[in-house]
Amino acid sequence: MNQYQYQSDQGNVQATAREEVLSVGQWLLTTFVIVIPLIGLIMMFVWGFGAGNKSRANFCKAILLWYVIIIVASIMFGTLLLGALASLSGAF
């Protein structure tokens, strides 16, 4: 009885874990919306942290993480460049 119940529960988990596969058109719409300047950023947060498709959510979270990495690297590079220019010009 216990073994049958376990198999039944495992089958239910597998059935509920299946996710809708996004079509090519849905991915095209997703990438189109993402490239719109302010709306894309807002939609990445909505899709990334909302209750939607897990593939789209993971994609949006990855893009947002890249944004954070790029912003931090840009700040570090800008600071380094400013410091190098300041030491060359003797302004500071």
C-alpha cells in the first residue's frame, strides 16, 4: 500500500512540474518587449518575479543579473578611468 501511494504521489509531482513550452512567437514577443527602454525593464521584473512561466522567469532573472554585473563593472571602470585621468592631469 505504501509503495503504491508513493508511486502515485511521484506521478502527481511529475504531472504538476511540467511547464508550458513557450512558442517561437511568444519568445519573439518577449524579446521585443524587453528591448523597449523603460517598459522592458518593468516587464523583466514582472515576468522574472511574478507567477508565470518558469523559463521566461529564469530568462528575465538572468538578464537582470547581467544588467547588475554590467552596471557594477561600468562604475568600477569609470572610477579607474577617472583616477587615471586625474593622476595624468594633476588636477586632484
